[in-house]
Amino acid sequence: MRLASILLLLACTERPPSNPEPGAELSTLRASDIADAAEDAPSEPRSDPAPKPLPTPTEPRYGVSHILISHRDASHHRHDRSLDEARSLAEQLLDHLERGEDFAALARRHSDDPSRGRGGWLGTYATGTYLPEFEAAVASVPPGSIGPLAETTHGVHIVRREPVVEAEARHLLLQVGKGRSDAEALAAIRALRHRHIQGESFDSLARAHSEHQATRSEGGQLGLIGRGQLVPDLERAIFELEPGQVSQPVRTPWGWHLLLRER
């Protein structure tokens, strides 16, 4: 099990509520939800001309931030506004963005998606993860650009395509507590780091000593890591490394970590 929950807390700037608010987060925008969501969303005639078809995504992975404007006919809606009102608000926000306002700030103020706590950042996803109309809007523009409005069963989305920045990494965790003090854990992980530098493989050290059970049997393998997937201290440490380098010990609420960036 890679990217297990003990590590992969999203780098939120606000703590999520105990009952997560509905929205277009990863779990609700997935293509597998199309059929169920379509049953909940009543049909509404479009008075505006049909938009030109957007290009099909051609890359395996994309990065995205978004602002969701919900309406009363959307699945899991949070507002009583009409679809036309949602479109109008989205157009107003697009105008603000064209005049140079900060995307993340507008997302925190206006988005109806839980990702607003991260400024709308959804991270990197594999093509086929989200609803087709959402993915097409993202893929239609180059990284750093705002795409056309995307309408899904969840509402109206303003999307900004983000660059895909990823690293492949391993980690090793020594927990603090249960008879081990912070200083003892730090001393122990420094010793393991020294053993790696002296020639022992990170894989074997992680299998023998890591206390992160979800990745221990895989030699600490985390797989591909994108921006926004790890707690900030771990993310920062990984992306500061060059491929092949091992980090200094990194402290998180779970204990002390070593990180090896593989690529």
C-alpha cells in the first residue's frame, strides 16, 4: 500500500471538518460517478449555443487547480443559486482572474469544493480520473493557463492547468513514543542514515527498520509523489533533493523520517 494515510495527509491550510463538505474533490469527480450523478441532476435546457468540442486529453497525467461554483440542481449542492446564477458568478470570477487577481485567493473565498483550503489545488491526476468535460477543459490549455468553464454534474468549474511536478521516493520512519524519546529516535535515524551513506541500500534498511508498516515491506517505496500530496515538511525535503540523494532527518507528528529521492 503506497502513499498510506499516515503520510499522505494533503497539505491543507485549514483542517477539514469532521464531516467533509460535499464538492468536486477526488472522490466525487471520478468518472465512475457519472451514472449515479446524472440521475440526480435534472435536465435543463441550454439557451446559449453549444460550445465547440474540446480536444481529448493526450498526456497521461495533468496538474490542476479549480474553483467550483455549485447550484441547486448540482449533485451534493451547497447553494440555492440557479445554474444561470452559477454561470454568471463563474464569469465574474474569470473577469477578476483576467485582471490579475490571485487564483488561490479567489478559490479560498468562492469555491464550493473542499479544496478551497488549498487554494483550489487538486494536484496531479492520471487521465481518466475525473469527468471527461472537466479533463477536457484542463487539457485544452497549456500549463499556467486558465481553461474554459467546465460544467459537470457538480456545478461550474473554473480550471487552471498546473505543471506536473513529480518525484519518485522512498522513506524510512522511526516513531517517537512507546519507550523511545525524541532524542533517541533522532540518534537512531542518524545512525541509519550513516549506514546508507556507507553503502547499505535504503531498501534493505527500510525493510529492516522502518516503522511505517504500509511501506516497510516494499523498502519504503512511496512511488510517484506530486506537489500537494504529502505533509509540507516531507514534500519540501523530497523536492529539495537531487535524484540519488538522501535527506537529513525530517520530523513530523509521526516521528523522524529519512527520504531517498530516486528520480
